[in-house]
Amino acid sequence: MTTQLSAEDRAAGRLVQRAFAKLTGRGGEPLHYALMDDTPVGVIGLAAGPAGLRRIDYVDDEDQFVARMLHLFPDCPLDRSAALDPVRRELESYFEGRHFVFQALVDLSAVTPFQQRVLHELLKVPAGKVTTYTRLAARVGHPKAARAVGNAMHTNPVPIIVPCHRVLRGDGSLGGYGGGLPAKEWLLRLEGVL
């Protein structure tokens, strides 16, 4: 996240955390979440913890997003919060084509060290440019690991901000995308690639 949580958000998070611990016996850090239901690429859910943004998911609705977060982070209470407003504003500005560089902190701790290296290298691919799975594999020192790079794209917990849509197949075709190929194509058009 780009800003510190307000005292009100911190207090609300502590209340949610205590209630969750009392009800379930589990006491992980609360995840703040928000939904953006009016984006050009569909409904997306955002979830963040103390170390930054943990998820951006393409979903049908809030119920689906909450269920997914409870499955992925069963020890973390969920708190719908305005704490994600700075990230929402960055994404809105991006979707309007006003800026393509994000300041939001991301937390990639849920993926493997190899996937973290791939995703950190991917952050170096600027808007308006693309790379391939093979080139990205070479850039992380594993030139024969294009398939593993593809898996890192598939498990990318924060698409758009970590721009896996900028990775194409070696033949220049779009390949896959967790948000669907129409979303990938829209994002690439927005950035002037297509």
C-alpha cells in the first residue's frame, strides 16, 4: 500500500482480529480487502496485509472473492476497508491511461523463491513493451525454464501491478492469462502494444 493505515483502520483491524481469534481460535494478521466492480476488465478484488498488496483477483462478485481469500488465507480475518483506497486510485488512473507505474507495495511471500525472482524481474518490463516466457527465463538465469516462468505467470498473486499481461509466447501470440484473453488484450491495447 502506498500510505500507512489510519488510526481508525488499525483499530478496526485489531477488533476484527480479536473477534476472529475468539470465534475460530486462529489469529493471523487481518487482510484488508476491497472490490472494484467497475473496471474495463471486469470485477477485481484487492487484498492487502501489513507487508503490502497480497492479491488482485478477477472475480464475479464479492462473495466469490471473500470465499477465495478465506480459502487462501484461512488464518487471516478479512476486513473490508478503505485502507486500499490508494491502490484503487492507482488502478483507476491506470485504467484511464493516465499512468502506468505503480507505487503500491506488493507482498509476494505466498509464492516460491523462484517465482518471486521471476515476478521481480517482470516488474522491470515497462508499459508499452513485452517480453516472452523464454526471454524472462533467461533473464532470471534459467534459459530452459520457460514452462516454469509460465507457471509463475499463472500463479502471479497481483496481476496488472506485476504485469504478467506483458509476457507473450515466443511466436508473439498472447498465450494465457488468469483474467482471460480479452482482459489481456485490453491491457496491452491500453499500453499501446497492440
